[in-house]
Amino acid sequence: MKVENILARPFSSWHLKPEPGEPSYGYFSRLVEDEGHSSTKIYATEIGLNGKHINPEELLNSLLTLGLDEASRNVLIQATPLRRGKLYHLGDDAVRVRQLSITKRRLCPACLAEDHTHKVWWDIQAFQNCPLHGLKLNGKSEAGEWLRWVKSGVTLTPRGEDLARTACRHSDACTRFEGFIIHRLRHDCGPEPELFVGRPLAEIIDAITFLSRIFQRRGGRNGGENIALSYAALSASRMHLVASIQQWLTENWTLEERKRGSKFVYGALNFVVPCERSDLVDDCIAAMREALAKTGRISRILRDQVSENRLELTLAEASRVLDISEDGLKNLVKHLGLGLDRYNLFFDPDMMDRLKDTIDQLVTATESEEISGLRAHEFSRLEKAGFINSITAVSRGQTRGRRYVASEVERLVAKVLPSAKAKTMSGQLPLRGYARRIGSRPSDVVIAVLEGRLQPVRADPLYQGFASLCFDVDVAPAGHEIAIKRRSDDMTFAEIAAQTGLQMQTISCLAKQGQLKLVPISKTKSMVRRRSFEAFDGKYANAQLYRSHLNCSPSNIRTALRARGIRTVFDPRDGRLGGTIVVRSEARAALGLDRDPDDIVATCPLWEAMKERLQTEGLPYAVQQTFTDGRAKIATTTSTVACYAEKRDDGGLSVKMHIHPKHSKRRFNLVMDRRAAIAEALPWLDWRHEEDGGVKFQIDVDNGTSIDNAIAFLKCMHRVSIRPNTR
């Protein structure tokens, strides 16, 4: 019908009522069909409306002239998009003009078959699938033509096809986002995701579309799946958003790819960011940068924005965290071979953990002695030989100098340490003794072992590191200048000092005067022929031997000799203590003795046998030749180890040692610190703990086997009492 006045009612009947979610153009098309007209466009033109280009607001104003009840009018107003600038207002909500399409129709056949109405949310471009039926929205007829607002009604095409029966593909994608759009446009009451509260639907669609384009770069998902993934990421808190992006990054990009930066992973954002920027999109971009900073690398320009959440640290930041200088950190990186260069000095958590563990293992050259058994200057020779590398400038404010990685030192020691562990046997010497024997340095012996020119025979558990290596005395390193085989008639200066009580300097002076015959064994080492010493000892003696008959103190020995008319000979040390030597025959005559104190006939064969064993073993002990008040002292030349041999009434001996934390603190601490090693070497040893904190040892000597035990005890105590830095 022709209507001249636009204010006149456009339809003769409006018994059809608008349904929730139905816009003005959908309701108008249904009324045109009910009016008996076949074309919506022609009918709109005839009543004075723009039939060529549908205007939802114009149609709404026309429909509001009908006699609809208030509820129907409100339903129609809430569902009709009203354009205001670049937005379509839908009741209290709004979408952007580009987010909604009116010229082309899309629909869910199942929904259309139920109530035969068009829904406004079908016109939103991001609405891809029906959340009620799981169907993908259809925008074409079975003939392949686009659906437009031409034919009156909403269920038939111009060709007469029933759209409610149109075949439509099922979708497996999550439709939570579509459900949220329906929730918003129907103004349903209920909680919303934290990030969506108070934001218009336009910003939410922009953010979800933006994220879906980012997710589309990697992962093999289609558009609907990426939108569902984006909604899931935004549907909770910001922390959840960052975690979701992190998961996508780690699942779809390798670490090396993530370290290539934001542009490589996310692409050029200016091509995917909506032209109308919103706070929610900016939040998404910030979350993307934070997620990449946690899992990959962010540029230096953006690092201040995510300073507390970055996966990687710069050189300056890492040096502050590790508390070392930047040069030291560079040296450490180079030492570990982490593959970083001057343009790629970024440090991720795994790398930082490795650096922290390495720094915690750093030891000085002096501290490395506890692992290697070599002194600092000896261990440095291994570095010069290329067997280990040090790191500089990593002192952490402590004593400056080189540092070694403890685990590397341990691996170097384990490389040459024999699997067999047992105490040193006869014919074998530990590292330092072997080095002295061949006239070499301990470090050179270790280098020979590392180079394969020398093989150790076993490891002594009483020593640490390289110092525990034991060698056959008859074997010298291949290529060594002098191969030494010690003869049984040669004596060291220490052995002579232990037997005579003379000091080492005194023995050296006697050798230079020709009283003792020297046998050179290397360029710097010499030994004394045993026969020459026996001849000297048979004629001369240390004046201290007669001190008990002179009734004087050690410091007054010369005065007592002069009082008795006993002359001193050689005077090798210009009268200083330790150099007082007398002629045995003159001393015996002046003191009225039939024989020398060290020539007294033994009343204890076990003691003589034990002294012979001590001499044969070459232990550095000075042995008191006779018993005084039933006991004789056994001690090293410096009294580092001192014990007593006491005669028992049954003819046996008891070797006793007493250590106390107050009276012999150093010796006590050394023994107690090595208690496990001593117990392993001497399982039969009886530890007698006293009430005052001291410890007593007693070895009863009754036969040859018990002499072996006593000798083993003295050997063990000597090794334990050596300073730790000499092992």
C-alpha cells in the first residue's frame, strides 16, 4: 500500500510480536511477509523508507509507530543496532561498525527452525558458531548465493528455499565466546570475567580478534579455534592471560625462536592491532611482552616495562645478581663455553642457575689443596701444563686472584686415581716421598701421571687427592733424567737424625767436612752411605746421650762437659745447640762407664726387634735407645708425633699414646678429624676415651704380629699428623 505520511502506521496488522534478540530489520521483514508482500526492499520503498540501503534506526522508528506494548517496544529497542559515529549501540552496550554486518545475513538453521526469527548476534562478524546447537553459522543458500534482506520474511530465499532446512556444518570449536555475546546482548544477569567487567563489547571483540590473529601465526588452528583460545585466555585474570600466552609460546615456538624477539614471534603488531586502540588491547600487548620476557627474550627498549618478569637478564643485571664484576662474568661465560658473544649477552634462568652453581664451587689455589693434595704453587704448574684452567676477576670482593671450579679439580684427580685403595706397602712410596726419591717435584710427578708416562700402583686412603698416589720405588717416569733404585746401604739425613738425635743442619755440616760419605742421587739430592755412618757412630756420639749421667739440662750440656773434662769435637755448628759431639771412649772414661748408654745389653728382645723394624721401615722417628724408669720415648724429630714404649712385667711391651684437646690441641684435632680413615686402616685399634676429653691408645707387643701392629700404628699416626696442606 502507498503511504504518503511517514508517521502513519506502516502495517495494517502487528499481531506478530518481536522476540528477544530480534532487531528492527528482522521484525520488519517478518511483518512484510505477514502483510502478504514478497519483497522487503520494495515494501520499504513504497512506505517512504530507504529500501535500497537498510537503516536499522529508520526501520525502528517506523515500527515504534505501531501499537506495540511497552515490553515489545523495549525488546525491539534493545536488539536494534543504532549507529552513533563509529559505533552501533545495542541497548547499553556497543560494537564497532566494522564488527557488525547488516547487508549480508548469517543464521543458525536450528535456531531459525525453532522460533522463525533473526537474531542480532548473528550479524556480529566474530560470532562464528551457534553455542546452542554447535553449528557453524550459514551465510549462503544451497545454490551458493549470499543471503541478503531482499525476500520478505526470514525463513525463505528468493528462490523459495527453506533456510531452516539448510545443511550446515557442525563445529568442534568451543563456543564460550559466542555464549558470552548472547549473554551481553540479552542483558542477562550473572558474573563476567574479570577483564571484561565495565568494558563495552566492542573492546572485548577487538581484544579477542587481535589475540586470535596472534595465535594464528603458529599452532595449526582455524579461525574459530583461535577465537575460542583467545577468549579462554581473556576469560579470567591478567595473570591467567599471561600464563595462557606463555603456554602458547612454549608449545609452538622453540627457545631459540623465542630468543629472536617480539617481532619474530608476534610479527609486526601495527598490521594486526585494531585501528581503534583500547585499554584491553593495550593490556593484551603488555601481557604478550611479559609472557615473552618470561619464556624468551624482549628487546632492551622494552625491558623496563617488564623489568621484574623477564626470563633473561642483561650482562649488567646478571653481574649484580651474581655479585661479580662484568669482566668476571664474561670470563666465567667463556670458561663454561656457553656460546654467548658480545651481541648476545643475555642470561636465562637455567643459565643463571648454572652460573650460580659454578660460582659456589669456586675455590682459590690454596683451597684447592684440600681436593688435590698439592700446594698452591704446585697446583699452578698443572694449569701451566694445560690440564686445568683458572678464572679471573670472580673474587666477589674476597681475596683477589685466580679461582678454580672444585668439580673440575675433582674430575682431574679422579682421572688418575687408581680404583684400588689400600695403605702403602713395602717397596712403595706416596707422592711426596716418591718425588724426593727421584729428585723431582710432586707436581712434575703428577704431570707425568696425567701424560701417561707413569702409572701409580694404588691410592692410600690416609691422603687426599694426588697426594694419595703411591708408586713403586723401582719405577721412574718414562723420560726422567735419572732412574733411581735406592740401595739398602744408603740412609737419608732424616734417618740419621732420628737415630742420633742430631739436627739436619749438623748432619749436613758433617757431610761437608767429610765425616759422612755422600752418594748423589740427583742434581740436588744426596744420601749417606750406611757404612760411613756406622763407622762415625761407632766412634762419636751426640753428647745428649750422656745427659742423664751429667745431671744437667739440655742447654747446659757444654758446661757439664767442660766440668768433667770431656772435649767436644768437630763443633760443626760453632757451638750452637744440637752440634755437641763427643768421642765415645773419652766420655766413658770421664764418666766411669763400662759401655755407652745406647750399647746396654737389651733386656727386652721385643724392644730390640721393634727398633730394628723402625730402622728397616725408614720411619722418621727418633728412638730412645735405653729405657728410663721403665719406658723409652718414640718421637719424630719435631715431636709432632710422640709416644712411649713401656716394659711390662711379663717381658712384653706396651706402646702408648695420649692426646688431649687442651695439652696437645693440634695433634688431637688432626687425629679426630681423620678418625674414619684411621679406623679403616687400623680396625683393631682400641680408642680409650677419658672423662677429661682425652683419648689414649695402647698397643700391646707380645710377638712378631703385634710388632707389625705397632709399626702400622706409628706409620698411621705420622701420616695423619702431617699438616693437611702437605698431603
